[in-house]
Amino acid sequence: MGKVEYLVVLAACVLVTLPLEIAGARVYRQPKRLARALLPVAVLFLVWDAVAIAGEVWSYAPDFVTGVRAPFSVPLEEILFFVVIPICGILTYEAVQLTLTAARRRGKPAARR
């Protein structure tokens, strides 16, 4: 698979969690809320990556990334990682919340009249 392997893994993560949105997680339907949750953390870790790359603390194997790099030598795949993986996590969290809420509703006895 080579140079697109990282992108394929990220795409698989999106595909695996996409049904959660369709089932009612409503993460993609609230872009402002998603951006507020995602951007501060993504920016922090992208800066951390850029500093580590510049200081030669770590690097990315050229055999497994496309070679497209943002400013400060951060690979495109790494930028996408800090967007895709948190979205998948939020989708999973919201789906669990929906499931627990539905289970609680079913478990409650009917109100007496």
C-alpha cells in the first residue's frame, strides 16, 4: 500500500464511525460545536509536532506518507489524524450516550395515572 497507507487507515476510521452519525449522533450536523471541541486540541498538538520535527525528535517514514507537507514540515496525514480521530471519538461518545439514554427510557416503569 505504501504512501497512502496512513490515509487509508484514516479513511477506514471515518467509514467505520459514519453509521453512528446516520444513527443519530449528530456530530457532523453541529459544525460550530465540533470546531470548538476539535480546533484547540488539534492546533496544540500540531504545534507540538512541528517543534518535534524541527528539533529532529521524531520524523515520519517517507515510505508511508504522501510527501505533502504543511508549513513546518508536518505531513498532511498528521494534520488529518488530529481531525479524523477526535471526530471518530466524539461520534462514538455521542452514540454511546444515545444508547444509554434509550436504555434508561426503556427501563423506566410506566407512570401511574
